[in-house]
Amino acid sequence: MAQKFVESKHRDLRGGAVRAAVFGVSDGLVTNLSLILGVAGANADPGIIRLAGLAGLVAGSFSMAAGEFVSMAAQKELWERELSVERQSLALDAPTEKRELVSIYMSRGLSKETAESVSDELMKNPELALATHAREELGIDPQALGSPSAAAASSLAAFGIGAVIPLAPWFIASGTAAILTSLILAGLASLFVGGLIGISTGRQPWLSALRQLAVGAFAGAVTYGIGALLGVKVS
């Protein structure tokens, strides 16, 4: 019971979906706000700004999803290969694998007798032995290799949510009003996302919120400044 209680306090951070979602919202906010402000800074027509924002939303969402899927799939395939090698080693040379476990446990402070006893028990069950070797030697859990599809879907949806926030005002307003509304909405969303990140990581929420706001503000200011310097009038 105590073991279950301890484990329940911790979330599974290895699957990738939560990480991809948080990063996706943050990236969507910063990327599309910067894009919109950059085009707006060049005095572009509101229709061009909307088109740029929509293009950024769609392209960014699918780019994030594709990148997340490919990277997690490659990582999972690498882990599966290592597990296959370990499974084969356990089948062909169990004594050597047992000695490896004994050595690991002794290096962590167990006596030789205790280490051998624990290793003997673990080696009796092939799947338990594989899971133990995977955790102790490779640092992975065979039952939690992550889902590329889930991470990709979360990333796509999250980027879209973040990207639509600074874009939405341009469908009902234009000019300075739309710019200010985009900034306000993006700023509030950045504070909210940053606060959630702080809560989830155990850090001060307000520090994470301000960091997120500062990153977005800096990126937006740079791109708006570049657009203003170019001064291109798109008709």
C-alpha cells in the first residue's frame, strides 16, 4: 500500500503528450504573435495579416506534429532495439546478466548476499528480469516508451490553440485596435501558460508566468521592429 501511495504522487512524464501540449501552446503563442506583429509592422492590409496568421497556424501546427511524431518514433524504435538486445542477452547468457544486476545492487550499498538474493528472485521471471535490466542499465521502462501519435496529436492541437489567440482579433478588428487586442490576449495567455508550467514543475508560478511573458514580448517586439523597418505597404 505504501508503495502505491508513493507512486501515485508522481505523474508519468515519459509519454511525451503532456510535454508536447505545453510546448505546443507556448510555441503557438510566440510564433504566431511574432508573425502577425511582423506583418502588421510593415503596414500590411488586414487581409494579408489574417492570411499570414492562418498560414502560420496551419503550417506551424503540422510542422510541430510532424517533428514530434518523427522524434518520438525514432526514440521509441531505438529503445525497442535496445530492449530486444537485452532480451536476447537474458535468453542466451542469463548468468552474466545476473552478475550485472548483482554488481549494480552492490554498487548501491547492498551486501553481496542481499544483492544475489534479489537478483535471483528477479531473474526467475523473464519479463520482470527484462524490465529490471532495462531500468537499471538503460534507464527506461518497457511499459512506458511513449506514444508518437499521442504526442503528435497533442502538439498539433496545442500549437493551434496557442496560435489562434493572437490571430482572433484580426477577424473583427484592424489596425491599432487589432494589434493592441492581440497583444493583450497573447500576454494574458502567456501568463496563464507560464503559470501552469510553474505549477506543474513545482516552481514559483509567477516567475514562470513572467518568464513566458518576457519571451513572447521580446520575440514580438523584434519582429514588429523588423516589419516597421522594412516599411512595405502591401495593397
